[in-house]
Amino acid sequence: MGQFGEELRRERESRGVTLETISEKTKVIVRYLTALENEDFAALPGGILSKGIVRGYVRAVGLDEATWVEKFIFENQKSASAGNGAEWAEFVQNVSRSRPAAEGNREAKMRWAGVAVLLLVGFGWAVWHYVSGHVMADEAQHPAITATASATPARDLSH
């Protein structure tokens, strides 16, 4: 066990706080809190969840969050570079190599095809709405013109 876990445990014990008390306050299971004190970072959930566990732990104990999160990140990166995280990085690289490139391209093409269909449908609706509005306006004007023409008497031009 390294310095980070020992210091964390010492601070907790000097304040008389139990792991169970921290677990009740933070809703983090005792197994994760023990892994944090033992610097078994591989047993913790990854990414931001681990930082959240550290924040909750140090807040429950009454320590400065920013300082302890920085210490945690440093120790976690140090242990990852020592080999604990090397397998994970290799796994991620192998997964990306083993995925067929065409699968991602097909999904992207389907997504763009969907966008194009939506645009065409929207454009078609707008054109239909515009044209139907003008046709109805023209139909409304035509009866008025013919009604006006029939109401005026024809003049006799034979004189």
C-alpha cells in the first residue's frame, strides 16, 4: 500500500470516522472505500465515478476535496503507468482495431440518409403548403372577377 491510502486512512481514523459512517453518508459501498484506502484502484469503478467516491469520502471525513482528488488522480495515473492500466489500454486499442471500418461508415451513411429524407419531406410539405395557399387565393379571386363582369351591362357599340 502506498502513501495515499495510508494518509487517507490515518486522517479518517484520527477524526474517529468509520467506513460504515462514510458509506451511510455517501451511499458508496464499503468495498469501494476499502479499495480506496488500499489503493486498489482497479477495484473502483472507472472515470468520474472514482473521483466522486474520493470526493464523498474526503467530504465525509472533513478534508479538502480539491487536494485529495488531485492526489488520487496522481496516484491512479502512477499505478496505471506501472502496469495496472496497461492491460485496459491494450484492450481498448485491440477493440478499435478489430471492429470493421465499414460498420461505422454504414451507420453514418444511414444517419445522413435519414437526415436527407427528413429534409426532403419538410421541403415537400413547405412547397405543397405554399402552392395550395396560392391556388386557393386564385380560386377565391376568380369568382369575384366573373361576378363583377356579369353584373355590368353590355354596352351597345352599334351606334
